[in-house]
Amino acid sequence: MRQNLGILVISFVAVACSSPSPDDGPPTADTAIDLPSNPGYGPPTADTAIHLEERGGLWAPSRSEFARIVDVAGTSVTYIAPQRMAQTTIDQSDVATIIDALESARFLDLDSEALANCVPTAVDAPIRTIHVAVSAGANDVLHDMNCMGGAFDDLLQLEQQIFDASGFTAWEAAN
């Protein structure tokens, strides 16, 4: 038993000692490279598109009328709320913050059809639609805010992060 333990320790030391160090120079075909398991959603680009639209609920007379829209294209952003609209630009870091929030929520993996199967817990809540196109892909999700718990709570948090990082929340409060 002790001989096996000694072999295990020697094997571990041999593997640890043979790992490349930063001083070994650039990687070669024989060098093991640790790649991240998730390449990420990518940096903000001119093609980055994030559209969050809220319709219905107490904000609008009917579900078919919009209540609040934030539309990010690259670093250009359009805010729309009842009877007012503004266009501006935001910093790339703000767009990166939104992309990080999308990635944390695994937005590209969400299935809008699966989210449609819920038992509503609220009455007259709005419907939100999120369209996202980033370097890693695109997805559209419909979020019925009558549904709560689990993924719906995560979506609610993500949507608030989009409103905040895009500057919509501050714009809406000031207007």
C-alpha cells in the first residue's frame, strides 16, 4: 500500500514539474494549452445589437402598445418611452457590461418557447421582448412578466441591468 502511495506522489511531482512555465517561450505543437471552456460572448463591436422592448401592463393601455424600448446598436442607443424619445451614444464599457450580464445569464442558451410555459402569478404585467446579436450568436426571448421564479427572476434582473447600463433608467428618471 505504501509503495502505491509513493508511486502516486512521484507521478504527481513528475507531472507538475513537466508543466510549461511562462519562461519556456511560446507554445509549440507539443505544449499543452489550457483553453477556456466558454469562449465568451465577445467584445462590443459595431454589429452588437441589443433590443429590449416592454409592451402592455400598467404602462400602456393595451399589450399591443409599447411602453418602454431601449435599442443599442454598437454604441448608439435609442430610448423610447410614452410620448418621448432620445438618441445618444454610450461608452463601449457600458456595452461590455451588458454583454457580460447577458453571458452571466446564459442568454444565448435560453429557449423562448420553454419560457412560455408558465403559470402566471401576476395580473396585467407587461411582456418584454429581448433581441440580442453579439459575436457569439443571436437569440430572441419573450418574457411574460406575469411569470415569476427561477429563470423569470433571472430575466428580470438581466433586463434591469440592460436598462441601467444603457443609460435608459437615468434618462427615464430625468425626463
